[in-house]
Amino acid sequence: MRDLHAFLSPPAESARRHGPHDRIVMSSRVRLARNLRDAAFPGWAKKTERVRILDTIRPAVESLPEMKDSFSEAMDNLGALDRQILVERHLISREHAAKSAGSGLVLNHEETFSVMINEEDHLRMQALRPGLQLKQAWTALDNFDSSLEKKLDYAFDADLGYLTACPTNLGTGIRVSAMLHLPGLVLGEQINPIIQSVNKLGLAVRGLYGEGTEALGNVFQVSNQMTLGENESMIVERLEKVLAQIIEHEENARQILLEKKPKTVYNHIGRAYGILANAHSISSKETMNLLSLLRLGVDLGLFPGAERSLVDELFLVTQPAHLQKQFSDKLSAEERDLMRADMVRERLKNVSRPVVKSRPTNTSN
Amino acid sequence: MQCSICKEKPATVHLTQIVGEKMQKLDLCEDCAKAKGVNDPAGFALADLMLGLGAAQEIEQAAGGAELRCGRCGFTQADFKKSGRLGCPECYKTFCEGLGGLLKTMHKGTRHVGKAPESQRASSENADRLKALQKKLEKAVEAEKFEEAAQLRDEIRQMAERTTTPKTFTR
């Protein structure tokens, strides 16, 4: 069995992947749901049937040129820690991490294609790109899917399109999404109206790991919800238009905050730095929320010499499974909080305090 | 307050979500909340849950109270009510009547527009072209243009052969 840890790119490297607008758009993703014509959906199929489906699909996926030298494994061969690491890297869904016999994963070396077999559908293939690259991701996945359809007999109906286990994915089976870092809109208290108007356009806004408006680390996922009655390009274009507007609003919000409430901004960022650089015990949730402010500080030029990739790397390595992986012994939550704080302090040793331009109207202090 | 799913136990989990301009509320008991995955925020959307409930009701109505069962995989409307998912691709035919209304509320349209597997695409394109050629052939025969008619006949014959290897057609 291949070692997942050796296969995945080191966090420092994956944090250094760049793409257009990656100051705000952390990553782009397009997912397609497909099923085989002659089999029950994974949630209803018996174990033997699921294994048969996996044995049909896995070699077909592995044989694609895009998947040369890929990581391919049945889910029951992966340990709980490895699965959690894949979730933290957004390479598989939480739902897929909970699967056992009859489910599988094929992941390419560049981590740009990830194919989940027997998740909710027989096939959930995704193309991942850093920054805002929805069109590129869609084109790549479209080609990928076109090659795969020559090897597999998809369940397709002329009227209903690609047939999926859940009617919410019927038709194109596409989910286009982007992960956005929006600290400006959150601090400026503009995020709720934005979420509401995005919802009105039939798009969903979720937090980093799920529902609720108070997203961890000010990270939000925006995605389409409707899959039937509209073609893939239209869905991609609509999302791109909305994202362009959100990016504009976020940039404006940052600008306005700096002009109108610089003290508030500096206070948040300074305190975040203070805690991260000096804490001896810190939870994963607090770390993420403070790292978000540190990231904002880097964007605003408050930490000359520090790179955004350092923050993004910390974002990844401070999460529970990644942290656990670095220590051979099993850690309790309390022990993890200590280790996490040690690591963050160490990594921020060379990052100096935020440099704040003093306001000309201010008096001597 | 009663649980909106089992309608038996008292509701202790209360959910509110804004979908479009409507505010949706749902009250669940502990057990149903767990069964629906409400505790796992990633896998849970109120809209899905509500639509799932609505769908089962619509299917029930369409079936006139009788229990529908998929002939291919044995999935029943009760199963759909429970999971909000279908059993196999064939289920879309079995439960098609009840699904129509559901799809309308869920999606932009009820007919697929967008990508189709090449094999499907080719066969429908072929059918259109074949029809056009046959019309031309009829006209040519009527006008006694036999040379043209012979050519068209050959073309039609070739096409019929090609339908078995649809790869000759691309977008």
C-alpha cells in the first residue's frame, strides 16, 4: 500500500500554489456526479455490489492519462487519521471519509483531480485549482469526464440528464464552488446582506466546514445549488460573475475599514498576532480565526517580509489531524492545544510585530 | 412542540434557514435530528431536508396511497422518505410522477440542458440528419432526379452503418 503522507505534497509546498485573485479566492473547485446505468446507487447497493462497482470504476479512472502515477486506494485500507488529513486538505468530503468497504479514492500527483468512488454517487470527480480558476477547472474536468464516458456506461436520460442518487444533483450533476477569505466583509459587518443576496441568486454560501454564517477563519464556500435546466457553462459563468462582485465588495470593505476605522483593524490584527506569537495553549478554532486576521494583516502590508503562504501553511498544519500526524503518540485534545501553540510560536518567531502607520491627526502617543 | 418528522416526540432541535426570500423553520426531536444528520453540519442542509419531506409527500399522493416499489432495485417510497435519496437510476422512471413537482421547486427547469455522453449525443444528431436526408431523397425522387437520389440513398446507408460506431460524431 502506498503511503499517503509520502504522496501528498508537503503543507509548505501546497500553501505556495498560486492562482489569480488568491488574495481573496483561496481555491476553485468543480465537481461532477456520475453513476453507472446498471447498478443501485451506493447508499442502497449491498456491499458485494459496491465492491463490484468499485472494481469496475477504479481501473477505468486509473487508466486516464491525467491520473498517471496516482494514489489509488480502497477507503477501508485507509486509517482514520489519513482520512481526516484528506478532509482537512479538502480532497475528499467528510461523508466520504466515513465510508468503508466498497468505496475508494483516486487522486492524481498534482492534487488537481480527486475522484471519490461510491460516495453518495458511484462517481464524484473533482477538479481543483488554486485561486479563481473556475473555467479552467471546468474545462479540465469536462475533458476528464469525456474520456471516462468511453470506458463506463453512465446512467443518462435525454430529459433528466445524468441520473444521481439525490434529485438535487440531477441533470448536469455539477457543483461549482470557490473558497473565499472574507475578513473585510465580516469585520465591516456586511457579510450577512451579501450572503442573503447571493442566496437569492440560487447560490449557496457555507462555512469552511458547513452551515452557519459565522464561518471558521472567515472562510466561506460559494456554490451553485441548481443542476437541472441550465447548462454547465451558464452555471460556471453565473458563479464567476457573482464571485467578481464579492471580490470587489471585499476589497472595498478592507479599504473602507482602513479609512474609517483603522484603530479597529489594527487592534484586531495586533491582538491576533499577540496571541498567536505568545500563547502556550490554543484550540484549533481560535487558531483559525486568529490566522485569518494575520492573513488580512499580510494582505494590508502590516507584516513586511512575511508571506501569505506562511499563514496558509499554518492554517493547514494546525488542524487536528495534520497536527496529530507530526507526533507519533496519540494526543489528547489538551495536549494538541499545547503542541499547536508551541508550533505556531516557533513559526512566528521571525515575523515581527505589525507595522502600523500612525495617523497624522494623532497626538504624541 | 411536536417533532415535524415523526410527529410523536417533543421537538428539541430548532432550525432556521433563509432560502431565497423565504425563512424556513423546522422543529425536530433528538432522534430525528440525529437520523437526518443535523449534528453533522457539513452533510446537512435544511433545504434538502425540507425538500426530502415534501418529495415523499408528493410521491405518496401520486401513488394514491399505494406503496410504489422500483421493479429493478426494490426501493420504495418509504425508503425515499427516510433518506431523501433514490435507489437506482431506474427509480427515476418508477417515481417519475411524484418527482416532477419536486424538481420544479428544486431546479431552474425540469428538462436537462447541457452535456450528454457522446454516444447519446451522436444518436440524436444522427436521427435528425437521417430525417433530413430522407426528406431530400423523397423530393429528389419526386423531381425524377435519379442521380441525386442514388447519392442520397448511399449516404443514408452509410449513416445507418455509422450509428453503430457513434465515435465518428463529435461536438
